[in-house]
Amino acid sequence: MSGAKGMFLKGIWAALACLLVAGAAWAERPSGLQVFVFAEDGGGPMRGAIVRVGDRVRETNQDGTALFDPGVGEHPVRVVPTPISGLGPADLGAIPVVPGELTEVIATLRVGQQPQISIESRALAEAAADAEQDAASDAGPRGEVQGQAVAEAKGSPVRGARIFVKGRSETTTTDGDGRFTLRLPVGPQTLSVIHPDFSPGTAEITVAEGAPVAVALTLAPAALQLDAFVVNAPYIEGGLAQLSAERRGTSGVVDVIGAEQMARTGDSNAAAALQRVTG
């Protein structure tokens, strides 16, 4: 997905905004589940993958996404990638969907390995508000951001790092050289980067119209006390903390949980695994 605009949430947010305006009608449908499917190590979003949530089946769009309204509860999720990808089917486990929120599952499929899974949650009203904010800022000028993620120890490029933008839907993944490109509205922006092998990082930048803005993201090795497949990073708006029964006053987090981690700890599903992470 590196080099793409990463605008894959906009259509969904716009649809949610329209539904929220309906008021009482939308109150009868208090939750949602969205699945994002990526190919491994910066391969980008996978179009045409089959996603099954319970007995509901959807095909991912050009942005690698499929949206469901399965109702509150835990729902088994299975992804069948396109044959051309060379990847096998992946069971993502039972994903919790809570009232009043949109649960987002980001699945990165890998050859010969269990998928890497990131679960996030945000209020539907917040999602609609972000869509309106995005639409307002999209009307103005944009500038290009050119960046590279490198390892702190050796300075080697970091492939497959996820780049997020605070308060916005744009996201991308670093390529084989650790590079990425984004087009963002002019003005101050905050980038956040996560990778399962490194500690999370952030960068404050100012996007200008005309000349590209260059940014270098240096990633330190993940803390030794963390398991190899657990990465705690700041989630931009909301996050897994919203899935907890007791909400905290601090900002949420993104928790990247590998299916291998759930197998080692004996967790039968994502909900059980979430009890082991921050939030």
C-alpha cells in the first residue's frame, strides 16, 4: 500500500455518518465490524479476498476492506485470500463486537505463518465525526510526505511497518526499502508507526503545499519484556481501551496480537487474548 493515498476508510465513514443522522433508526443497529486484509510485508490491501463472519460472507473491495453488521457478541472470522496471492486461508478467531462501536480488524496474511492481527475499536459517532473532519480538510490544499523507517541499531530499512496519521483515515505500509509516501492536508500532522519487532514511534511534521516533506522514523528494538508478537502503540483516536468494560481516561492503544501468541498462552479467541494486553 506504500505510495497510495490510504483513503480506504472514507467511504465507510461517510456511510456511517449518513446512518447516524437517522437517529433512532440507527440506534437499533448499535455496532459494526470492519475487516481489513493485507498481504504480508508491505504487499498492500488485498482486493477480492473472501471474508466470512459467522454465516455472513463479503468480498473485500479495492481497499482490502469488508464491512459487516453482525450484532453485539463474539463472531468467528475467516479470510480466504485470492488464489493469485499464494496465501492460504486464515482463521482470525472469535472477534468481540461491543455496543455502540465499530470494531476494526486488520489482518496481515503471511506465507507459511499465522496471520498478524490488530484489533481496534472506536465509537460510531466518533467515526462519523472523523469523516466530517476529513471531508472538510480534504477541500483544502494537500502536500506530499516522503518518509523512511529504519532500525536504530544498524540503520537498515524496516519493511512492513504500518504508518498512521492522528485523527485521519490515511494509512500506508513501508516497502522493501522502508519507504512510504502519503498525501495529507497542509498543516501540522502527527505520524505514528508500529511494527511487531520494534517499539512504536511518532513524528510531528508540518505538511506544506508544493515541496515534499521528508521524514525519517528511527525504530528501537521492542522491549525485552514484551512477547515477540505483542506490540503496544498509541492508537490515534480511541482504540482497544474502548473494548474494556472499564474505560480509562487516557488515550487508547493499538495491540497487535499474533495468532501464535494466542496459541502459546492458551487463549481460545481474541477476547481472551485482549485480557493480557494494555487497556
